[in-house]
Amino acid sequence: MKHAWKKGGGAVLLSALMVLVGGYGCGSDKAPEVTVDFAYTIASVGDVIALPEATVNSENTSITATAEVYKGEEKVADVTDGTFTPSAAGDYVVRYTAKNGSATGTAEGKLHIVENVLNTPIAETVAAGGSMEILLGSGAINAATGGTAGTFNVSDYDFFYSDVANGGTEALVVGTKLSTATATVDLTAIEGNQYANLAVSAQTTKTLRFTSEYLKNKGGNTLDGVSSVTYFVENDGETEKSVNLTVKNFVLGETRVLESAHFKAKESKEGVEDAYIDLTNLKCLYDVSGETATDYIREVKAAGTGTISTGVTEDGKLRLSVTNEGTPTTAQWHFFSYDSDVGIPEQGLMKRDLSQVEYLVLIFERDADVVYADATICMLLQSDEWGVSWTIACPYQGLNNMWFSGIKNQDEKNENLVYYYLPIQDLIEDEQISSNWCANVDTLIVQMAGLPATGEFGITVQGIYWC
């Protein structure tokens, strides 16, 4: 993969113009003045690096500069085709030389080559007003796609994420850019203080996550054929800053799909048979991959004094629990989508027009041997424009059983497996909610209330699906 050089303020890394000009020789020849717009960069072993051409200013207008690559005092390559492919990690100098008789002029640029940008700490000093960039090479992209072309199409995936570790002593705001042959899209060029949501605290790791809907919103079809992924830190302070940053992984993912679900839709009444629903190919609304993925699910204590916790089981299921201390706590978990106006204030829930969705289905497992009594669970929809859907908060009233004590054998294989759903289209047709309201949902809320008063209790979420 070639690394394109960028000029001026858009330079690939720390510095901009690096010039060393030779002096006069022992004769009367005047040394050429050699300049090159050469930005310090980081690349990986095996990457094909396109080197910039030098400009020569000399009384002899036929003089041109030749380039050689050095590692320490050892020359490792003559540059003949304008590119350099490093075979080993380390610091390199590209030296441009132009001669006018016995007089010589030179200019230099520097390269930092790493074995693999993934899992390699990049430690640099960033000048005030400068930036540092970590560029993923084709090898990292191939590892994520399972291919060999060194590119990927955003439209082929539902999300991507990276765990980014800050090994330094101060918080960093980490940006991300995707580049194709024709365009570069800065995913984190967002308005106002929302950028602060991408801050990685000192000595911590954060999962930076983007959904495909957000990527398409930012870059449209220009993000098919992505050939490089860049992580960057900008120093907007008045003094230099030491940066130690590690991109631990780069994962392109597809949404988990539940092939089928069969559950009781309505409780039986006298003279009316039980109604069941069979759903197929359910796509999960969220992803909990990454070291800090649950950071994108907000915990809200609506009532009570207990504590709320969110975790991921060993088999990748979401665990929602409450520890009560004498009185039941009403606990909420908020799953977010992006806001197309300001970027990515939260990134947990995939953004979609819910007015086109037939059902939202929450499938969870209650803990065995726990008396849930009158504990309840429900899903709520929320938008900044329309508020919270409290009017559909009690689906046990003819829609489904929200009371744990009333759920019986919803699944013949596992009596603790519970299906809870919101029939969006039925609610729209019955005019309980409007299609316009559903088109502007930005948050899905899962609420638990009335759990036993003392102790830790919860549910293990198999998935929140849409169809």
C-alpha cells in the first residue's frame, strides 16, 4: 500500500519542512539549494512509501537531486522509482543530494517504521499546534477483512471498532480518518464539545466505535474502497505534549443474526386460543465487542438507592443487574444511536428509521431459582423531539407479559428464557404512536423495577433485535 504525502498543515505527522543546505566546496562552484516538503511519518514494515521529490535551486539549472535511505550510518537503499519499502523496523533518514561540480547541497526527511502498527506503542513528542498520526497499513486491513487486497467497502459491514490505549500521563482526544483513492473522511470532525466523547484518559483503554449508518452519513458512497485508516491526536495547547498511543486492534464487524424465535404473543383468554409469533432473521441492534464497549450503554437510576451494573458474559451476552439494599431500585439502561447533526454523542445503538420496523424484540434469560415476584421489565423508545414512550410502557396489557410471575413456558427448551416485544406497526396502525415519532427515535431504554429488595439480581440479555 502506498502512503501519500500531504503538504502544509495536512502533513502526515509531526513536522513539516525539513531542509539541510550544503556549503560551498573548495572550488568556485556554488552549492545547490535543496528543499523538500517531507513530513515525518509512521509506517509499517512492507508498506510501499511514496517519497516526495526534492526541489533544486542552482545556477546550474540542469542539476537534479538523488535520494538515498539511511538507517543510522548505513545506507540501505537507493531511491530509483520514488518509493521505499522498508524491510525492518526502526528510524530512517531519506537524504536528498544535488551536486554542482565540487559543491554539494542536501536535504533530509525522517521515517519511523514499526513492525506492526497494531499493538505497537507509538511514543512521540507533539509540538504545540501539531498532530501525531498512526496509519494502519494494508496488513491490518487484510487481517480485519480476511482478504488480500488491502481495501474494504464500508457498505459490507455493520460497524467497526478499535480499542485505543493511552499510555501517557494526560488525556488525549483521538480522531479517526478513512481514506480511499479519491477522498478522505474525518469521522471525528464533529461539532461543539461532542468531540470530547472520544477522549481517552491517561493510562486507560477506550473502544472507539462507529456504525455503518454513521459512516455512510459522513462519507456516503465515497467510503467504498478504503485503503488506509488513520488515528490521530492533535495538540491544541501552547506547549509540546508527550504522547504514547497504541491502536490495539481494528475490527470490521457484521451484526449478529438470530435465525428464528418462537414465542407467545398474547396470553390466552376465555374462548380465545393462545397467539404465537414466529420471527426469523432477527438482526441485533447493538454490539458489545471491545474492551470498553459497555461504556456506550448509559446506566440511569430512576428510583431507589441500589447500584446498577452492566457487564458482558464469557459467551458475549449482555448482563444487566441491580444490587438492592433494603428497597427495590428502578434501573434503566439507555442504548444510543448517533445524532446526524452533531456526530456521535453516543454510539451504542444502530441508527435506523423505526417507523419501517415491524417488531422490536428483547430476548433475555432470568436467573434460575430466583423469586422475581412482581418484578417488571419493559422497553421504552425516546427521542429528543418527542420525549419518552411511557404510553406503551406496559405491554402486559394485551401485548405481552411484562410481569415475571406471569411468564410461563415461553420457550419449551428453557423456561427462564423470556421474549418481550414491541409491535411497532400494530401500535402505529392503532394510532397509539405515530410513524413520525418512530422515525426520530434516538434511544432505546430497557427498564427493570420491583426486583427483590435485598441482594443482586438481574437478567442476561440474549439480544435486542429488530425485524
